[in-house]
Amino acid sequence: MAMVEALKCALSLAALSRIWKREGVTEDNRLTTSFDEVSVYPIPALLYLVKNLLQYYIFAYVDAPAYQILKNLNIISTGVLYRIILKRKLSEIQWAAFILLCAGCTTAQLNASSDRVLQTPFQGWMMAIIMALLSGFAGVYTEAIIKKRPSRNINVQNFWLYIFGMIFNLVAICVQDYDAVMNKGFFHGYSFITVCMILNHALSGIAVSMVMKYADNIVKVYSTSVAMLLTAIASVFLFGFHLSLAFFLGSTVVSVSVYLHSIGKPQK
């Protein structure tokens, strides 16, 4: 994850350099800033780090299919924290749509081994709930701080967020994998697939920040859920993946949820 954060920093700086050449350095796109502005960025960076570390530990208690289903708790936690922290009102129809979205994503991911979710030990459930809360809080908090100053260039905000993310990940590497890094090297085990995954995570992370800047976390949740379904459909043509009845039912529920959310916006 340290390399992902480093690449995101580099991409943000590259985007800023193009803006500086085109528009010049202004109050809204300069990197120099006040302590008060920068001091809020370590919080989401640390939350994302803890959530990412929990993703590895949870596999000691659940398998991959169960993890994919439990991860959908993030949908509900985002909606609840979005309402509490940002105080954005969601209509009753939108809350119903949110629950349908969670149910639809879960149904689409059901398979022959999905009954193991009910056999998940208490530690697995607790980790899944903590991960959902951390992910939801980090997303909502990030949206709050990048929208606090709407005119501020998103690349500057991204840079400071990713700088702290990179620092925290390097500290985690020193604590957990110091001996392995010193003996085998930082890039030991890297392959072309690894580089592609790093690039994919970096680009998707920047895209998510854009969504938070110009839309909100609710749009992010829906776009992530729809992307999951589109990825499964693409896998049919690329890898010969066979879609199940549960996938079609879940996709239908997700589509209904998207429609209900669009028509259920609170009236001003």
C-alpha cells in the first residue's frame, strides 16, 4: 500500500505541475498551506491504514466468499455515518434503497460456499463490523475536509492526504516487515501483475477522491456496487466466468435500488 500512496502522490504532483504551467500558482492550487489545514489529513490516512491491515487479519477467521459478503456492511455504515457526521438528510425511500443495495450486492455474491457466512466466528464478525465503521467514517470524514474549502484544488488536497498515507504505511512496514525488507529488498516478489494492481489501486483512489469532491459518499457507494456487477459481466467475456441465478437476482435488486435512490431525493 505504501507504493500505492507514493504513486498517488506522484500523479497528484504531475497534475498540479500541468495546472501551474497553464494557470500559474494561485492561492487555491499552491502546496504551501497552514498547519490547521494540514492537521486534519492524518486522521483519514490512519483510518484507511488500520482498515487495510484488518483486511489481512480477517482472513484468519473467514474465507474469501464470506469476506466479500461481510464487506457489504460498509454500505449501511456509510449511510448512517453520512447522516450523523455530515448531517445530510436521506428520505425514507433512499434509506430503503440503501438496504436494497446491500441486499442486492450480497445476493449477487452468493455461491455454494456462502452458507459459511453464518458459521463465521465472533472475531470475524467483530472485525467485519469494525472495518465497515472505519471505512465509512474515513470516507465521510474525507468528504467533509475536502469540501470544507470548495475552491481548493483537489490535487493539493489529495497530495497532503496521500503524503500522510505513505508515511503511515512506511511506519507499518518498518514495524511488521523490517527484517524481510532488509534481507530481501523492498521490491522482493514484485511482478508485472503487482505493478498493474498498484496502478489500478492508485487510479481508483484518485477517482474516488474526485467523486467525494464533486459528488458525495452515497454516489461512491453506488458506483462501487455497480462497478462490481460490471466487473462480473466483463469476466464472462474475458475469463469465461459463469453467472449464477443469484447474480441476476442481485443485479435486479441493485438496479431497483439505484432507481429508488434517484427518485427519492428529499424535497427542498
